[in-house]
Amino acid sequence: APHRLVAVCAINGEAEDAAASVQHWVGERGAVGIRFMELVRDQGIGWLDSETSRGAWRAAVDLDVPICVHFFPWNRGLGLDRLHAILTELPQARVVVDHFSNMDVNAGAPDFGLDERLARLEAFSGVAIKFTTIPLGRLDKAGVDSAPIVKRVVGHFGAGRVMWGSDVSQSPGTYSYMRDIGRASVSLLDEAQQALVQVEAVGVE
């Protein structure tokens, strides 16, 4: 359905026309959000935080659309630090941190990898955490129960600021498998929390 299948466009934050690209895809073509991700390993952090990318951030804030940010294990620390700095300047930004921020979910109890770098983003009300088949699938293959990890994140950020995404077409496996491990991951939440995590988060929809 058109109201459910919508576009979130990847933006090259280091391009001179980064801000104009946001205006084009969101303001003119109807995309409902933008996404930042490192395109080449060790290319630096300009894709997220530079003069040009800050222009894209401001454009997204002006258009009131969410910004999805994808970190890898090798750029997570610096990336979260820069994200905190950006949010300090633009506290009204709506941000979705993808894949649990690639935190070390194998770290075990009690924190399960939810460190201070990620935890301090709780102070910004527009920040939501998304978890997907990428970390859930790895945990499933390793025989690790994902439910305590999701409960920990929800306990910190609140169910209304945590969302599940299938990553269908990008991750291996059938959609039914993705759905099943997603449902299993929220099994320690109450029904109201499960409904928020699965359907609604931080006004993204």
C-alpha cells in the first residue's frame, strides 16, 4: 500500500549538493526520510559530520523527516560521539540509530553492549533505536537469546523509542523467519510494549 511502502533515501553527506539532495528527494519527490552510512571503509567521518553533511542534517530537520544512521563496528565509537555533537546543535532532529548501533550484543549481562556512548543519546527525545535481522540473525545462529538484549534497550530508551525492522531483501532468510525471530526478541516485553516496538516509534510513521 502506498501509505506503508515509502522511500528513505541514502544521502552522500560529503557531496557538495547534500542539502539540495535532501530537498529534492524529500521536498520534491516525496521521500519520508534520509539515511547516512559510510560507503567505503575507513573513508573518515565526513559522511556523517562535515560542512556538507551538516547542511543535509539541517535540511532534514527543516523538512521534519527522520534521519537513519548506520554505524559499523569500526566507526561506531567515533560515529556516536559525532552524532551526540550533532544532536547537541540540532536537538530537535528525529534520528533512527540502525542495528542497535552495532553495539557488542555478545557482551553479556547486564548491559549487553549498551554502553555510555549509546545510552547518553537517551537525553535527546527524537532518537529511536532500531534492531533488525542483522543482529538478531547472528544471535539466533549463535544460540543466544535476543530477548534480554531487547528488554535492556527498551528499559533504557522506552518502548516508544525502539523499533524492529526486518531488513528484508538485504539479509538472508525468508520474511517468515525474520518475523519469527523478531517476535521472539520481544517476548520479555509486556503486550503494550510489544505493540509499540512493532508498530510505533518516535513518530517515524
